[in-house]
Amino acid sequence: MKHAIVLAIALVASAAALAAGKTYQVTGPVVEVRPDAIVVENKDKEKWEIARDANTTVNGELKQGAKVTVKYSMSAKNVEVKDAGKPAAKDMEKAPAKK
């Protein structure tokens, strides 16, 4: 019975991890803190603006200049296909004539 419970918990945890998708992270000093976003400068001096909401957890004092690691995931909100139905350029090339 204990094995069945452990297996059930493991399956639920695995399903939750798959549903969450791939996660990424950016580390560096905080450039700006807003209620809706955190801006972090990475090692290449690029500024990354990461959205946040009431569900975002923060461990420690989040303020400008603090070194942080932000873990995030990406998901599509909208996809607009521009060339629907058009064949790819390589498909339009004619095969060489047979001799």
C-alpha cells in the first residue's frame, strides 16, 4: 500500500513538472523593480525584463542593485502565421531535366 501511495505522489509530481514546461534563469543585478516586472542585467550587460504578478515568490529583499537569480518559463500567448498555404521556396524549385 505504501508503495502505491509513493508511486501516486511521484506521478502527480511528474505531471506537474511536465505541465510547467521548461524553465530558464537569468542572474545579475536588479536594474529596476516594478509591481509588474523585474529588470535584471545579465553578464553580457543585456537588460532582461521579466514579468511578475501576485503569484511570484520572492526570497529576500528585492531592490535595485541586489544580485538575483530569476527563474522563469516561456509560453506563447498568440501565434500569427504569415505565409499559410504558401509552399516553401525550396519546394518551388524545379527538378533538373532528365537527359
